[in-house]
Amino acid sequence: MLNTLAKVQKQRLFVQEMSGVFAQVCVMYELKAVWLAAQRTPTVIRNTGWLAAQRTPTVIRNTGWLAPQRTPTVIRNNGWLAAQRTPTVIRNTDWLAPQRTPTVIRNTGWLAPQRTPTVIRNVSTSCPMYAQSRGVTKKKELSEKQLTRYFVDHRRVKLHAGAGGKGACTFHSEPRKEWGGPDGGNGGNGGNITLKVDRRVKSLAQVAPIYKGDDGEAGGSKNCYGRNADTTHIPVPLGTLVKEQGETVADLSQQGQEFVAVFGGAGGKGNRFFLSNENRAPMTATPGEKGQERVLQLELRTMAHAGLVGFPNAGKSSLLRAISNARPAVAAYPFTTLNPHVGIVKYRDHEQVAVADIPGIIRGAHLNRGLGISFLRHVERCRFLLFVLDMSSPEPWMQLQYLRYELDQYEPGLSRRPHAIVANKMDLPGSRVNLEALRDHVKQRVIPVSALTGLNAEELVLHLRELYDGYLQTPVLGGGGDKPTRW
Ligand SMILES: Nc1nc2c(ncn2[C@@H]2O[C@H](COP(=O)(O)OP(=O)(O)OP(=O)(O)O)[C@@H](O)[C@H]2O)c(=O)[nH]1
Ligand SMILES: [Mg+2]
């Protein structure tokens, strides 16, 4: 048995040695004849796994093969011959003379029993193609649909602050100290609930209908006071108006601004509190007070410097897309935009102007036609307006007239805010004639643009800046003395 094993072992070693010699011969002839013909640099062949049973890498230095070589060429081969599993990569930064980027030759089976094709890539190994072959898939980009958020600009919220913890009624107890006296501690106060402005929050969608504050901890023996409950913060967007039974109670228009909506109940008193000369052993301890309860209406008014006002399909959303990074939906049917979108126009001096795309207004909107004018509350806080007119439609100045009328129906004087008239769709036929007629009808400056082609968008952006600078110089405008909001 042992003899047979020894024989088999000998045969294996012989086969391994022979395959090693064969490999070297292959390399000598193959490489010498084909590859290294034009080589100028010395060749070093490292082989970490040629010969099956070999553990230590074989290094063949061929400093004398091709005589005038100066710099070493390194050929790495982790398994050339038949049983190869891992791909062979030859890195050569000098071979192919005028090449700048390294050449990678992949060959998952160079010699005879080649199955897979040899690919020569002249790119870095971190390229996406390479990643694909490793099974690394590119991260999918989010579609616009997935990016859409549910926009809520109205919320009725019931708030119930935490109750105070009850006071304890205990007496000190110790061996040989029979009348230790009262030592019941007070309860902790209940938690308040506050509304806190967080500019990362964009709508009231995440505000729940009911909030309950934390209760304070009860007092304990040995004069231990209960812990006060933590305050519950409700994050709300910038520009939230808090109303109670129609009355405005808070206007949250500053980043980080807080409004304590309901106060938690005070903690109860422990019997220690009632200790007096008259009563040395009080048995009285009070329960904690109930927390305040309130029903509030939250209303969001989008805070932007400029508001785009126009008929449906006038190209308001397209315009916002053209001048900012905002991506409101654009389509060739009316009322594509159902919620306001805010885009930021950035200038070279790092100044930023927020522009709001407001849903389309139609004639008779104040009578609740179309989408009505309830969303005009978003326009209320805009410092200046951009009236967007569709120049391909006949008599565009009539659109302007109707828009002004509807704004004034919502809030008298709203249409007299600083504004600019934007004549959109100037790329369409007939718009030039309409532009001349519009200029005859209105005294204000008219900016002709095409949101689709980007024609004259710079003039609009520059005019926007003029309006913004004018607004900065006038600290109080229309909106009831609000401080300017820097975005
Ligand atoms: N030719 C041309 N088409 C435009 C231009 N601007 C917008 N449009 C097209 O007009 C259609 C309506 O564009 P929107 O940007 O969705 O219009 P909107 O005013 O936001 O419409 P609502 O959201 O419904 O109020 C789309 O098909 C746009 O491609 C323009 O400058 N030239
Ligand atoms: Mg739109």
C-alpha cells in the first residue's frame, strides 16, 4: 500500500515538474517570438502560481534575453496554464510606445485551451466596464417620480402636554429612630410641546394630528424629587403660521424659532412640603397637574423672494427649471403644478434668490374656478412677483389684466407689489407681433424669454437680481413687517 502511494506521489511530482518546464519553454518561445520582439526594456517574469504544487513564487529574470533593455517589464501571471482559474493581467506601462494610460491585457486562458476571448483594454481598471465584469452594478438614479414629496400646507393638530408627577407621602424610617418625620419628595413637571422651525422640513406632511407630551416622574421617599419630563419638539417648515380658532397666535418665519404651544402640568408636592410646626407628620401629598390641551391650525406660506404667477400652461415651471436647479413637473396640459415649488437662483457673489412656482390661476379663480386661489397664500409672502404670459396666445395683455384682478380679489393691493412681466414662448411663431402689441399696452418693462430654448434667460436672471437688491434696500414690504428671510 505504502509502495503504491509513494509511486503515485513520484508520478505527481514528475508531472508537476514537466508542466513547469513546459510552461517555461512556452514563455521562452511565445514571449520571445511575438511579444517582446520590439521591446527595448528588460523582461522580468514573475510567476506566483505556475507550477501547481509550488508554494513560493517563481521569478524568471530575463535580463539577458533581449539585449538592450534598460527598464524592467513585469509580467504577472497567477495561473497561466490549463487549470487557470484567476485571470491573467499584464501590466505594462512602457510597451506600447505612444500610449499614456496603462494597458491591461486580460486573458483568462492564454495558452492552448482558451475558452474566453482575449480582451485588450486601454483603460484604467476602475472603469465601469471593469466593474460590470466583477458583478458590481451601478447605483440606479432616482426617478423624478420617486423624488416627489407629498406636499401638505394645512394641518389641524391637537396638543396635550404632559401631566406633572405626583408627590410622595412617605416617612423616614431607620432603626432606633422611630419618628423620622416626612420625607416624600415632589413630582417632576410635565413636558411642554413646542413648534420649532427647521428649514430642512419642506411641508407639514410629517406633522401628526395628535401629540401627547411626556409626564413628569413621581416623587419618591428619602426626599427624592421626580424628574421633569423632556420637551417635545415638533419640527415645522419655515413660514408656518399658527392659528387658534381663526386667530393668528404665532408666525414662525425665522430659522430655529420656537413657539411653546402647550405647557406641561406642574409636579405634585410630597408630604415633606407640608411639614410645619403645627403638623409634624403631614399625610398630605398632591397629585401632579394636568398638562395644557390645545387645538391649533398650522398653515404653511411658502417663503420665497419671487413668485411666478401666470395662467396654466404659460410655462412657469419650465421657466423655474431654466433659471434654477428645481425640477417641477412640466407637461402640455393645464394644472400640471398642484403645489408650489421653490427653486434657488444662485449668483456669482453667492447671493441666492428663492423663486416659487405657483399653480396656474384662471379667470374667476376667486370664485373657486380652476384650483381656486387658496394657494395664493404662498404668493402673500413673496417680496416681488413675476407675471408669466404665454406670448403664443392672442392678446397676452388680457392675461395680465385677469391675473392682477384675481390677485387683488385675494388681497387688495397684492398685484401692486414690485413685479416684472415675463413674455414667455418667444420661440413660437406670432409671438414677436404679440410682444410689440403687449409693449404698447403696458408701461412696465417686458422681458421676452423662451423657457424651452433658454433664449434671453440671462436678462431675466439679472432683472431678478435688480428686484432683489431693491427689496434689500426696502426693509419692510407688504407682509406685515416680516423680517427678510435669507435663504
Ligand atoms: N415652445 C415653447 N414651449 C414652452 C415654453 N415654455 C413652456 N413650454 C411648454 O408649455 C407647456 C406647459 O409648460 P409648463 O411649464 O408645464 O407650464 P406651467 O405654467 O407650469 O403650467 P401649469 O403647471 O399647468 O400651471 C409644456 O409643454 C412646455 O414644454 C417655451 O418657451 N417655448
Ligand atoms: Mg407648472
